[in-house]
Amino acid sequence: MKSSKLFVVLLGFALLVVMCGPAFTAEKTAKDTIILKGNPMGGVKFMHTAHAKDRKIKCETCHHASKPEKPATAKEQACSECHTKVAVAPMKTTYKLAFHDAMAKKGTCIDCHTAENAKGKKAPTKCTECHQKANV
Ligand code: HEC
Ligand code: HEC
Ligand code: HEC
Ligand code: HEC
């Protein structure tokens, strides 16, 4: 009898820990609109909610898994915390290259836009459709 009572108490405690677990880690939430800055041509007004929620794009499409050269310290950490304007070894990918290649023909933001436009959408692929002085 004694040991089964103990079991019930332990089980209850385990359930409580499981249920309360996620509440202990305060998760950061993204703003609806994020201005990505750095290019003197102008900032990029990125609609985070429109992409992640309305268009149902999976988080990991843009937020890649942690990599050994610079492991992540949080889920969906800001790209800018690891990808800087000038890459610091062992990092090779600059802030720009995190989003598109040298000529903006390929990359995280461009590959999908090109594919969507082939299906009749109007996602920006030209420099000035993304980089605008008005985006501050
Ligand atoms: C289309 C690309 C894309 C998708 C999809 C996406 N994100 Fe993001 N997210 C970004 C970019 C770009 C930033 C800004 C990074 C920066 O400021 O350097 C960001 C920022 C964030 C931030 C703020 C990070 C910080 O520390 O400031 C959080 C949190 C976040 N995203 C969570 C999510 C979650 C959760 C999902 C899935 C539901 C998601 N994101 C889907 C591109 C994306
Ligand atoms: C915790 C650090 C960290 C964060 C945050 C981070 N990255 Fe990375 N990323 C890396 C590392 C490490 C590499 C591999 C080394 C390199 O290429 O510089 C990498 C590589 C890349 C590459 C090169 C291709 C590849 O997969 O190797 C792209 C593109 C990229 N990241 C985009 C992004 C984008 C977009 C975001 C934000 C939505 C982001 N990264 C956030 C650390 C990070
Ligand atoms: C998996 C697909 C996908 C990815 C990845 C993606 N986008 Fe988009 N984006 C879209 C679609 C779809 C549209 C809307 C096209 C339309 O309405 O015709 C769009 C539209 C936009 C627009 C126009 C304003 C708006 O939101 O309607 C901007 C600016 C934009 N994207 C920036 C970015 C940036 C910056 C990145 C990289 C961080 C990115 N996108 C990554 C699919 C994507
Ligand atoms: C889909 C949107 C998008 C398109 C299209 C695009 N870019 Fe970008 N670009 C970005 C984002 C996001 C960043 C990161 C924020 C920043 O540095 O302004 C970036 C960064 C850059 C940077 C780096 C600035 C720095 O601080 O080092 C340069 C240069 C650049 N882009 C040039 C171009 C050119 C040239 C074109 C056209 C051939 C182009 N981009 C098209 C989204 C775009």
C-alpha cells in the first residue's frame, strides 16, 4: 500500500512538472513587421506575421537549425546575432549572404520569391522592391 501511494504522489508531481515546464521559459515573439537594416540603398520592410502565419511558411525555412561553428543560444534567434556585416571567423556568411547571394539571384529570401512568381505571385526580387530609403 505504502509504495503505491508514493507512486501516485510521484506521478502527480511528474505530471505537474511536465505541465508547467514550458511556462518556465519565456519565449521571445517576433514583431509583425521587422525593418532589416544595413544596406545604404535602404532598409527592408519584412512582414514577419504575413510570412510566418498568413502564408504559413515554416519557421525553419528561414530560421535554420543550430550549427557547430556558432551554436544557437535561443530558439529562432535573430540572424543579426550571428551574421554580421563583416563575417568573423569561423563564420563565413555575412548578414547580406544570410538573405541573398552577391547578386541577389539566390538565397533565403530570393529562392522562394522566384518560385512564387513563377506561379503568378508578385513577390519582390528587384533590389529597389526590397531596399527602400523610406524603410527606417
Ligand atoms: C520568411 C522567413 C521567416 C519565417 C518563415 C519565420 N521567420 Fe522569424 N524572423 C525572420 C527574420 C528575417 C527575423 C529578423 C532577424 C534579425 O533581426 O536579424 C526574424 C525574427 C524572429 C524573432 C525575433 C528574434 C529576436 O531575437 O529578435 C522570433 C522570435 C521569430 N522570428 C520567430 C519565428 C517563428 C516562431 C516562426 C514560425 C512560426 C518564424 N519566426 C518564421 C524570418 C522568418
Ligand atoms: C546562433 C547563430 C546563428 C543564427 C541566429 C543564424 N545563423 Fe545562419 N548560420 C550560422 C552558422 C554557424 C552558419 C554556418 C557557418 C557560415 O556559413 O558562416 C550559418 C549559415 C547560414 C547560411 C549559409 C548556408 C548554410 O546553410 O550553411 C545562411 C543562408 C544562413 N545561415 C541564414 C540565416 C538566417 C536567414 C538567419 C535568421 C533567420 C540565421 N541564419 C540565423 C549561425 C547562425
Ligand atoms: C517560402 C516563401 C518565402 C520566403 C522564404 C520569403 N518570402 Fe517574402 N514573400 C513570399 C510571398 C508568397 C509573398 C507575397 C507575394 C504576393 O502577394 O503576390 C512575399 C512578399 C514579400 C514582400 C512584399 C510585402 C509583403 O509581405 O507582402 C517582401 C518585402 C518580402 N516578401 C520580403 C522577404 C524577405 C526579406 C525574406 C527573407 C527574410 C522573404 N521575404 C522570404 C514568400 C516568401
Ligand atoms: C527579397 C528582398 C531583397 C531583394 C530583392 C534584394 N535584397 Fe539586398 N538585402 C535584403 C535583406 C533582408 C538584407 C539584410 C539587411 C540589410 O543589410 O539591408 C540585404 C542586404 C543587402 C546588402 C548588404 C548591406 C550591408 O550592410 O552589407 C547589399 C549590398 C544588398 N542587399 C544589395 C542588394 C542588391 C544590389 C539587390 C538587387 C540586385 C538586392 N540587394 C535585392 C533583401 C533583399
